[in-house]
Amino acid sequence: MTTVGTTGTTHRPEAAPGLADRVLGGWLGRIAGNMLGKPVEQGEVWTRDRIDRYLRRAGALPLTDYLPEPPPGHDGDPPLRPEWRQCVRGRIDGSCRDDDVDYAILGLHLLETHGFGFSTEQVGDLWLLRLPYLQTFTAERAAYRNLANGLKPPLTATYDNPYQEWIGALIRADVYGWTCPGAPRRAAGLARRDAVLSHTGNGVYGAMWAAALIAAAFTAPTVRHALDTALTVVPASSRLARTVRRVVSLHDARLPWEDTLTTLAEETAGLGWIHTVPNAAVLTAGLLYGDGDFTRTIALTVRGGLDTDSNGATAGSVAGVLTGAEAIPAQWTEPLHDTVRSAVFGFDGVRISALAERTLRLAETDVLGPGLDTLPG
């Protein structure tokens, strides 16, 4: 199991987890991180300071479990999201439905249906067949509407879509990392083909970066190595890459986590709480300061604010792959009861273990589609 020594240094286990354990760890980590962040998913009101004030009132700092129920005196804070009763400690009975998990399921179904050579058009077709319109948001809803009106990619991403660089494509990227273990450029290429249905610019780069990060986590000795590798798949001059490097530099300078996030919030001010770039900063900080420890990683990431459930999900996926499922503490996994709620037609109530087994079969596939070793131009 991953342990934290007295100096705060995280030590990886001598016997590294196997591929099956890492894939399951990715699924469990994504779902647990999503559930942790869901009650406070409204970044314009649930700021970092408000999240920590809530936790202090509840006696839940340091955060080592799902969020507690609203404590006495909570009336002065913003309300939690309506789903909070299914997402707080002591009340969880399987996972809540959420788009951050729906898209991982849909991506798995895409690869099972069309293989690694899928087209962007086939991504859109599967949305129309399997995903309810009212369970899509921002850029995905704009692209869905464009698809229904007969538009084809890349117009689906650009027509009447002000959300092109928001976080939606990034949250769809995990399955491409899970199915390309140790092959970050292949993962990034798959994520790009999916992302251009609804996103452009940093929205696409965020998906490529996340997929590569997860793929790299299967073989990287530390989370820092995985982050360094993931940066190689996106343009170095992009705002996403510059922001991630900025977080890395502040961490290297031993700036405290709180000060790093304050600095990045100032430098990304005006982009909004669902934009890819500031969320990538919060996610990178959570991964670096979490230093490979699963609980610390998702706790810091969610406490960082902004799109808390999406960031918690991706941080949990990376940390779960790094540690493997066996090393994830039981308080995160046992309440899930190996069950997922999903809006994807035909998948509601599916077992998490079954999703992981299906993902593993794809990850072990030797025959990949042409051109996946290099990124498309």
C-alpha cells in the first residue's frame, strides 16, 4: 500500500500493482473523486475558502473521507447541490449518476463498438443513440444540438458554441488513457478524435493532456513523471501547457499548496470556473501536493474549488492508476457497493468491476488502429 512517511514523502510499494488492479483503480478513483466533489460543484459560489469553512465547521479537516452532512449553522453558507444526500459520508449507497462517469462509460462502449479506429462522426452517432440530451451540458449540449440539426464535425464544435474551451472534453478522456497503458501519445490521439466533436483549442488540449496523463500513470515511477510526460503531447506554447508548467514551478519552489492556488487563481482570473485552464491548474496542484497518496490527492483537488466533481474524478483516476485498486482506502470504495448509476442507455446499475474487466480486455488488445502511435495533425 502507498504510505506517507514522517517527512511527507510518498513511497510506492515494492511490488507494483498489475494492469488489472490499476485499471480497476482508475475506475474506482474516478467515481470516488467525483462523488467527493459533487456536493460543492458550483465554483462561483463554493470557493476554496467556503469549502474549507464548511469542513472546519463539521470538524472534517484534514479531509480523509467523503464530505460530511451540513453541520449546525450551515444556513449562512451556499446550499449544497440537490444530490448531496446521496454523496455524503454515511448516506452513500452506490454511486450517484453524473456526466463525469457517464462519458467514461460511453467511451468504453464506443471502443467496444467501433474499435480504436473510431471516427469523430461515430462518437456523435453514439451520443444521439445512448445519451439523453438533458444529461448533456455546455459544449456537449451545443454539439448535441448541432448533431440533431444535421451538422457534421468540426462544425458541431464551432457553431453557436461559446463553451469550446471548457472542461467537457477533458472529462471524457479517461477511457483512452485506461485502454492505452504506457502509451500516452496513442491515448492523446484517441482523446483528440473524441474532443473535436465539441471543443477547440485548449478544450481539445485538455482532453489530450488528461488522456496522456492517465496512460503515463500506468508506468511512471511518480506522478511528477506522469505530468512531465503528459505535457509532451500538447503544444508547449498553449495556455494549458504554460499553466501546468507554472504549477509545477511553484511546487518545485516549495510554495505552499494554498499559495500556489492563490497565485494561479490570479493568473487565470476571468476564464470562469468551468474553463479547462484554471481547472487544469487545480488538478495539477492536487496531484503534485498529493504526491501519490490517494486520499490526500483527491481531498486537495476538491478543496481547490472550481469544477470540484470533474477535477476530483480526474485526480482520482490518476491516483487510482498509480496506486492500484487494492491500495485505495476502504472508506472510498466500500460505500460504492461496486455499482454505478448512469444515464447512458443500457448501463444503469452496471458493476464497476464489470466495467473494469471490459476496459482491461481493450487495454490488453495487441492490434491497434493505424496512426495511433503519432498524434494527428
